[in-house]
Amino acid sequence: MSSTPPSSLCGGLKDYFEKKERRHDPDFYIQPASVSKSVDCGCRYCLIACHAIGTPRAESNLAKNIEASLGNSSLRYEHEGVPQNSNKSKGDSLDTTFSSSGVVFKGAGVSTEVFVLNENNDPFIPVSVSIPGYTGADESLQAAMKWFAECIKEHRLFCPAPNSSAGPAPLPLRVIDVGLSGTQRIRLKQTNNERGYYACLSHCWGAGQPLRTTLNPDTLTSYQEEIQWGQLPKTFQDAIFVTRKFSIPYLWIDSLCIVQDDIKDWETQSAQMAAIYENSVITFAGSASSGPTQGLFRKADPEHLDHGIGGTEDRQSFQALRKRKPLPHTATELPLMKRAWVFQERLLSTRYLHFGQNELLWECMERQTCECGNLGLGGPSRLTWLLPKHRLHPLSLQHMTIDYTSNVAVAWQVAVVDYTRMELSYSIDIFPAISGIANSVASAMGWTYIAGLWKEHLILDLLWSVDRPNHSRRCDPWRAPTFSWASVTPKEGKYSCINYSIVQMLGAFEKHDPPKSKLDIYVSVVDTHCVPLGHNPTGRLISGCIILQGTLIRSRLRCIDSLRGEWDIAPFGKEVTMDILMTENFVVDADYDYHHATSQLRDGDTVYCLKLVGYTEIPAVRGELLRYLMLRKVERDCELLEGSQGVEEYERIGIMREQRHYQAVKLMDLATEEDIQRDLMVNII
């Protein structure tokens, strides 16, 4: 798309081009839009906009295009990522957004994308392609194979070519032979440490169980002879078809390649997830399918299929223009992307091909794209997609230097935020479903994994909090120690997730040169201890403890609003007047609904605040921003660490935020000396 303005443009568009050239920054808008003014303008592009949203009067004003340079359209011109704030009435509003796949016009309740098929067709409208309308069409698969070939040929840093000098990677313990040898026979192959090329299938199991390999009944033996085509659910059949299309001899499917009723095999193979997905040449994802019987392929919504601009096909200057309803690119619209197990499958795979609802979408370590072209540069942000694939992939981690280890810690926290929004069929899988990524980080960084946190970054990892704590509860049965984000889960039918908002906000300040904030850590890590259920330290747990040493303040819990779940902290031993104790100074971020039956807390209960970290020199904040771990004393059996005898045990119940203004009252000042214990060791379980 040319950045040189056409000769016949209204004032609004000329202004756009001039500012774009002058600022070298596309992320701005000019002014609010008006359908009526754009109709009256008659400029070619105002006319296109009005035809795109179906404004009937537009055609009569085409003659005004001759005088368009004197016009003053109030179309709003902007690029993706810019906030849309219009003062115009809803019925007269017209927004214009530039994307990599076209110009999107929004007005009169209609959203339409206009594009051209060739850059010579128009100097202003972006180039895009028509989607075939069926994700199993040969054109779609050819596009996917082109992305695959380009990745292998051009992406040298993080997307290793399967035919590199190192040769093929080791095959997983079992793979499915898709019958490329000419026999068309499909069977489960025991690999015996062989090397070879294979693909993976990322799929949703759904409410019903997919075809599985088991010991009882013994399908392991029969499947090694042959798996009948009719036995395979539609998603598996489609995956085998695509694997053959890509000329890949083997396919790995979890339900068939792991013996599902063999706990030892399941644990061993789940610990190998990082290597299995990393070493596959590509992963095919049934992203639009919520179960194994639905298949990979979909017919697109007819509204997303392009056609000519209505009422202008007979005019030579408009014949090249195509319009369609913009294709959605949000991970939340893909059922597979809501599944917790799939979260790590996507991040660990070098290449990931989504079979979406309307089109194919491609993600590798160095590129994101799709058939319409909008999933890429200028495409969706983290608000609509997930953590970029390269952030925690084993190959990326291998290239990390000591200076970038903090980036890995932050990437892990972002991954936790995304992961806790996912759905798990079995609550006890909270750690196994992310163990592949955890093992990858542990191997690359040499860090110690502690129930979803890292010992080397433990203090900042403890700063997690819960969105909508009233919708959250303690896990029952137990699955994680209370210091871990995995110790809480949404209530039935409710939504809540973990966030690291304070860490991410302050991390942004620290990236400035010089840094705009200063961090003080007020506790030390004495010891950590986790007992895994099996041999995988990142898998299911039996127990876990951490011992911290710092200043502990005995306090009193106060209920501010029971219905909204608002709590704060008051000094334990004395009464204070409201003009001294400002509620906003000692705010509690609860980990869960304190009124929940299995772990109740009440107004006036004794709690303990462990001084954790403090931030100073923060823009627009006077004084120090303090965070305390909120604890309560418990009587519970826990395997004591060496030297920890006599250390009292606590459980985490939340985070307390103390905003210490220069003249604000401090919790330390309000507490009596007998309520403050300095250099105390606490065992959090």
C-alpha cells in the first residue's frame, strides 16, 4: 500500500497522510467520524466507506469526487491499537481502522472490511486475499504448506529446519504410523529409540472420551497391529489426512500414544511433553473443535466471504474493491484455546497450525499469520491473543543470557495469568498440564521449581493476587500449598483468575533509563521443600512448604463489605479513630471468598502480615508502596525441614497493600511492640 496520497482526496484524508509522513507514527486518529458528512463529501474513499456500510445516498454524490480535494470529510482515520473515542451520536458514527488485511469501516451497526487483491489496484486500500470458505480446501492446505516451507527455509534462529545437519530428532516412545509407505495401514508404532520426523495433534477431548490406548481392555497390542479407519474419530481422521498431505510419516496423539490407564506410563510421558512438542516438525490444532467427533475442517461464515462493493460494480474505478465482514482473531473464540493442557502444547511447539472456524492460522517462533493476513504485524495484541510463542519456548530459553533472566521470570508470570484462565477437566492436573513448560524453564535456567513458583524469584512470584476473589475458593481436595497460585480455583459456574498486575506495572517503570522505581525486599528465603507424588518435580504434589524470615505484625481482619468481599487490616491491640486509620491504606487482596465454608475467616479474626517488598520512587506516588503476605496461624501436619523445629506454621490468605504516603499512618506505627516480631522465621504451608 502506497503512503503517497492520491490526487483527489478530501481534507480529512490529506491531513491523515501529511501527519503520517511527518510523524512516522501510524498510531493516531484525526477526528471523530460522521456518516452524513462523508456522504455529502463525495470523495472516492468517503464514498467507499459509505457503500461499505450500506448508506444509500452515497452513489448520488460520486460526481463530487472531482472537487474532493476541497472537501472536509470527518471520517476518523486510525490504525489498530488506538482507542476509539467518538463524540458523535451512535447513528451517525463512522469509524475507519487500517489493518494489515484491509480498511475496516464501522457505522450504522455494520462492520465491513474493504481490500484489494493487487497493490496496483489502489494506492490507499491494503492488499489481502480471499479466503476459500472451507478450511479443508486445497487452497487452504496449500497456503499452510507454503507457510511451513517458508519457515523451514527462512527462519534460522528459532525455527530449526527438520532436515538440518543434526538430522531428525528422537521419536517419542510411541507414534502413529500414518501409512505413507504405500500400505495406507494405520498403526501404533513402538519406536525403540529411533529418530524420525513426526507431527503432533493438539485437540480437545470433550465431554466424551476419544479413542484411547489402554491395558484393560488391551488395545495397546491390537493398535500396534492396526487401527481401523472406522475406529478413528473424525478429528483423528482429518489429522492423519493432513499429516499425509505434508508428507510426514508419523503423528503423535496423546490419547493413543500414552497408555491412559497406566499411571507410570502417563507420568513418564507427561514429563516428556516439552521434548515431544518441541521436537515435532509441526503441531496441527483442532482449534475450532470442542470434541474429537467434530473434525478439523469448517465451512466459513458466508459473511466472511468477499464480494464487490454494492452498487459500484459497473464503475471501472471500483471493480477491484472487495468487501467482507472482518474475520475475528481472538483466542477466546477458539474452543481449543480455552483448554489448560493445550496451553503448553502451543507454547512448546515450534510450528503451530490452527484449523479455525473460518480460516487457517499459523504461528511459529518467528511469525504469526493467517489466510486473510490480519494475524501478524498490526494484528491482535495480547488483549485478544495469548502469550507470544517464543517467550518460553526451549530454543528461546537456550539463547537467553544472564542479563535477560528477569525477562524469563516475567514471561512465566504472564504465562500463569493466561494459564489460570484455562479450563481443566480434572483439578489435580493443574501442575501436570503446565509441567512441560516448567521442565523447559528449569532445564534452561537451572532454577528450582516450587509449586508453580521459582525459588530464584520466589519473593516476586509470591506477589500474585486473585481477580474476583468472591468467585474463588480454596481447592478441595488439596492440590497445592497455600503460597502457590494453584491453591485457589474458581467456584462452580464462576470465573476468576490470577494476576501479577503490581509486578508487571512496576516492571514497566524499571525498563526506563534510568529506572523509575526502586525495589526493596524485606524478607529472606530460608528454605523451600516440595514432595512430588511421583518422580516428576513439576508434576502433582503431596506437600510443600517455604520458610521465610522477616518482620511479622499481628493484626485484626475487618470486613468492610461482606457482599462485595471487601476487607482491610486494623492493628491488633488497640482501637484507632477513623480519621487516623484510613481504609485505603491497609487494603486486603483476598485469595478467596473468606465466607467459604471450608476455610472461613470472620470480621475480627487474628491474622498476621509478613512485610514482603516495598517500592519507592514511583511516578505519581508519594512515599513507599508496600506489600505484605497475609497469613493466619494453623495447626496442621507438615514434614518439617531440617532446622525448622519450633518454626510456627501459617497459611497464606492474601496480600495486604499499604500505601505509605509521607504523612500517612503506618501499620508498624499503629501496632504495639508485642504485636511486632522481627527476624522471625515462618513456615508457610
